[in-house]
Amino acid sequence: MPPPVQRLDVVLPDARYPIHIGSGLLAAPRTWCAELPAGPLLVVSNPTVAPLYLDQLLLALRSVHPERRVHVCLVPDGEAHKSLATLALVFDALVAHRIPRDGGLVALGGGVIGDLTGFAAATWQRGVACVQIPTTLLAQVDSSVGGKTAVNHPGGKNLIGAFHQPALVVADTATLATLPTREFAAGLAEVAKYGFIQDAAFIDWLEANAVALCARDPAALAYAIRRSCEMKAHLVAIDEREQGPRALLNLGHTFGHAFEAGAGYGQFLHGEAVAIGMVLAAGLSQRLGWLTLAEVQRVRALLEALGLPVLPPRLGVERTLDLMRLDKKVLQGQLRLVLLRRLGEGVVTADYPHAALLAELQASVA
């Protein structure tokens, strides 16, 4: 018997929205459809996800509001298509179907679809509602929550974007059954991240339940997703636009985005690159005297137990640094990094010896 449906609310100064977590939510639309925007909807998906879940979603949307206009826009699949060119396809569909301001967009897919659709919603008619229906673990625990939307530029990842909170998040854990093993593991990287930056007890739980998580045990998954969303909702509530503590969510991302871009989008999944980046962040934290070698090895061992890579591509020190400097956390020329003062306590800082960063890169990417 699947775990019961759970609801969390993200509460911000100017917005509030629910996250529904449970198995079979697409087949139970009355649980969440009341929170949809009133007007016509454009569902954005891709040819990989649509054959699996689009018909079920359309049936759900129309079963509650049979008179509602619901249209579909399919865009190419993959990180390589998270671009302005693909965004233009969504805008073309919005124009063709005349989606008004009381309507909205529905993102059915993983992080790429969620980011792309969210950005389209942020900018269409200066902002319309966006419903996130994430179908990957990474999107369910991270990218669908918090309102960060963006597309990539050839010069770097997520350089063009906006903050635009969703109106509703529906995390149907049943969709994870069809997720390829590699993509499922990539989502577990973001789950582990929450433990590393905020919750040492969650690290203990992940170590004890790594086998169950990799086997997609429903109870273990439900707890991991809920706990991850709780921690992200807390950080978003206190720092919606990433001016302070919310930047902790980028543990491993500055390194990871460099590896994604440098190796070529598609070589690493986002979560895989983040996992490798978290190992480097832990290594640099050790060089600063904050972690022990045993703790760095513990970070590496947990990520490996979750099925993730831990070795970076050999891009070279200067190439890696050049890519890292494109990171949005660079302020006044200072490269701020998310590091670990201890396991369960992250810190965003530019106050580290540059020589220590060079030594870590020399040891790992040269």
C-alpha cells in the first residue's frame, strides 16, 4: 500500500503555494486540481515523458473542469535543448493558442522542462501562473520548488532566467518507476546535498537507507522527498531571491556547472555533476581545516552508495576556473563557494585562500 498523500506549504512574504507528494496523484486530480489557475492551460512536455504521462494528465485536468481549454507543446528532450531557441517554441505555442493572463503553463517533465516552462511563465504577458508536475526525482526534491527558472547560454548554464514561484507543485512518486537508473541516481545527489548543508541526522538516515532508496522503496522515497522539500521550503521562505542562506542549496553546483559545460551538455547529468562538485567542495573544506579526511571519505562513500560518480573530468585547472567564474555567485570579482564547516553545516564564502582552491583543482582536474 503506497504511503498517504502529503502536503507541504511554501510560505513567502508575497506568495504561498502547496507541494503535494504521493503515489498516484495524477490519477487523483481532485486532490490538487482546485489550486490550478482558472483559465486555459498550455502543458509543456517532451517526447520522452509525454507518451508515459501526458494522456493521464490531460484526463485529470479535464475531469475536474471539462470546459477548460488545455493545449500541448512538445519540445526536444535534454539539457542541450534548454535554450532560447526552445523557449521560442513555447512562446509560439502561447501565441497560437492565445493563453490569457488568467491561464497558465503546466510543466510535465524533469528539471529542464520545469526550468524552461517556469521561465516562459515568468515572462509571458509579464507573468502568468506555472504548475510544476515533476517526473524526475531531481525535479521533485529540488528544481520544481523555489521559483528559480532559466535557460542556458553557450557561455554557461542558467545564465538567462528569472525568479517566478510556481502556483502548485504535484510530485507523483509513481512517475519515478519509469525513470532510468542513472537519472534516478542523479536525483539522489540533490537529496544528499540537503543532509550535507543542513541536517547531519539526515546523512545518518541516508547511509542507513541507501539500499532502500536505490531500490525505490516507496516509504523511503516518500520520506526522502518530503524531508528534502521541507529543507528547501525553509531556505526559500527566509531568502526567496538567493541573497543569503538560500545560496547554500548550490553546494557542489559551482564546480558541477563547470563540469557540465566543459565536458559538453549531456556528458554528465546535472545531479552527477553536482555529486562530483560536492566531493571537491568537501575536499576544499578539508584543506581549510573544517572537515577531516574521514569526513571527506564519508561524503564520497555516501554518493557512491547512491550510485553516483565522484571523479571529475580532466578539464585542466585554468579551463575549470574560467567556467567557474561564470557562476552567478561571483560578486565583485570574488568567487563565492558553498563549503562545509562540518557535515550538516554549509557556508557560503569567498574567504578562503585562492591557493587552497588551486591545490584542490590541481589534485582533481589537472
